[in-house]
Amino acid sequence: MSKAFNDMLYIFGSIAQGKSFKIDDIDDFETVLKVAKKQSCFSVVLDALKESKFDLSEETYKQMLEKSEKLFYFNFGRFIFMIEIFKRFEQNNIDYVCLKGYSVSNIYANPFSRISGDIDLLVKEDDEKKAIKILCEMGYTLASRRTEFSHHDRLIHKIWGELELHLKFFEDDVSNIWFASEEGKLSIDREPVLTQIDNYKFYTLKTNPQLIFLFFHLAKHFVSGGLSIRAMMDVALHIKNYADQIDFEEFHSILKKSGMLTFYHAVLNFMIKYCNFSETDFPYYVETQDYLIQCMYDDLESGGWIGTFKSTNQMAMKFYAEHKRDSIKYEGQMTIEKNTFKDRLRILFPTIPHLSKKYSYLKKHKYLYPFVIVLRIFTFVFKKNNKSKITDDSVAFENDMSRIQIFKSLGMLEKNFDYEMNDRK
């Protein structure tokens, strides 16, 4: 365990909740900030300077305070711009919901210290083109359209950065396979509710759907790559702030059916142990094994989904997803809605930017597009059942096995799921 990492977790939890804290023996706050930057909670931890100067030179202290102010004003400025987007949407009868980011800002002690890398909006499919047109009129450039394997359009603003326009909460394989219950899907109520930060109002999800989305968003990143302490904090603060409004019976039922209940309790245990929460913050809190908390700690410290964890984590989830698919007898569907002839063509003939993610040579040699299409069809027709196949890289294989064991320990895999060493080809 790293002392700097422990200190970062404690400071992050304290500042996010607006709690005072005292760490007498912290001797390297700059290292703590480096860890926080890697874990994408830098701006919140930097807020600790308002409470303590730590062991910093006067010059360094002033520089960091200045950086904190710049981050705050950037985040606030982008928020005001986002409010203008919502006004335009409302004027054009576009129903929207703000996801993550600003939708959880008001549960932090300092709302604008929590900075996201992008803006995430949920709209109806019928409003997609109209929403993109408005965003482009407001200075965004359409960087990429959703494909048969993604669930959002991606737009870039030269000042305010990235915006993702979602039609669904998750890709189909995530909500219908990774998180599938016996019904074969994860359903989240998308009906909006008006939220207010200062004097500004905009639409977010209702309390229970918000908690469901935040938790499964955390779970999505955990099972596909690694944990995110910021996503864990979003869940913990939402529960603490809205405990009297949450229908825990409904929420726990969804978690149990999806195999996520033990993982959920492990998250809360982690937040109590390392992030300055108390047991009373979480109704129906249940203790979990220290081993599970340690697994989560190691996953975070190794880099998580935003850091240095570069193993083939997704391979482990691939086996899990395929098993889920078999157990619920779910017929996989593409994320893109296949309502029109044009949509069907996009599935058969994806765009070059999408295909170049797998066939990188297309970036420089676009004329090879017909060859790739033929190759895809040939592969689909003649491919064999390779569910047991895994990479020959021994280190990657060991990492996969390790993550599968974590999923098993957290109860996220059915008991009859097995993955033996001799499955390796």
C-alpha cells in the first residue's frame, strides 16, 4: 500500500463531503496530487489547499491555488455554456437528460470542483439529428457518429471539449448481457426530473434511476478495465445525500438479480475504510470480507480504467458476457436501431472511421475499404466457435485469470461458470 495513495483517498473523501480533516504526517502533497491526477479526481483534492497549506513553499502554494481557480472557472464556464445548450434544446422541443458530470455536481460540497472530461447527454432517437444540428450551430464539430457497436455520437468544441450524445444508457451487450437479470436486460427509467444548482435548472434522472445508472456505470468500467474512485464517490455521495428518497428494496433487488449486490456492499465498505465515510451514511450497510476490499484497493492503485492498467482485462469480461448470454438465452442485438433501410446498410457497411479502429491500415489506405468488407463477411461466415480461446501472452493470461477470480469472489459470476487453464489453446 502506498501512503500517498491512502492520503489521496482520505483527502478526496473529506473534501468531496465538505468534512474537515487532519493528516499530521503528510510530507509530500505534490505526490498526492500526482496520484489524484492519475485517478481523475485532481480538482477535488486540490481544493484541500483552502484548508491546509501542507508542507509547500509559498511559491508552490500560490501556483497551486491559481491552478485550482482556473479549473474552477473553466468548469463553471462550461456549465453556463451547457445551460445555453439546454435552453436551445427546450426551445426546439428536444427532451434531454444530463448524465454523470454536472448531474452529480450538487452532491459535492463544492459543486464545480468535480470536473468531468466531457458532457454526457441522453436524448430520444427521434431528436438525435436535430440535437446534433443545434450543437454544431453552437460551435461543436461532429467527430464521430454512433455505429453498430456504440451508443453515442461524439462532438468536440474547441473551447469546452468533448460532448457525448447518448440514445441509450449503455451499449446493448452491456445492459443486456453484462448486467442481465433473468429478464435478460437492465431497464432504467429515463423520465427526467428538474434539478437546480444555484439559480440554474436542468433535467437529470430521478433519484432511484440516477443511483441505478451511477452504480452500473461504475460496474461497467470495473468489469471492462478497472475501478474509478470518482465513480465510486458519485455513488457514495448520492446515497448519503438522498438516503431518505431512495427505494432500497427496488435497488437491492436489481443488484441481486444482476449479480452485483456483493460488489455494491464492497464499494461501500471501501468508502468507509478509506474515504472518511461512516456506516450511518449508508442504510442497510453490510460488511464484506477484507479480501474483497483489498482486491478493489489493488485494482485502483494499479491505475484503474483511467491509469496504467494495460492488461487484457476485457478478455475476462468477454468470457463472462458470453456465459451470461448463454445462461439467459439472449439473442444479441446491435446497439444501433435497425428501423430504416439506411440503418441496416450501416450495419452491413460501417464507416471507415469505425472500421479503422480494428483495421488500422484503413486510416492511410481508404481504398482498401471494399477488401475489409469482404474480409468481414468471410470471417463471419467461416469463423469457428472460439469461446475458449485466449491470448498466448502469459502475463496477459494471468491478469485475465486474476480478474475472473475477483468477479467470482464478488459473486458476479454464476457458480457453474468455470474457466480452466486447459481452456487455453
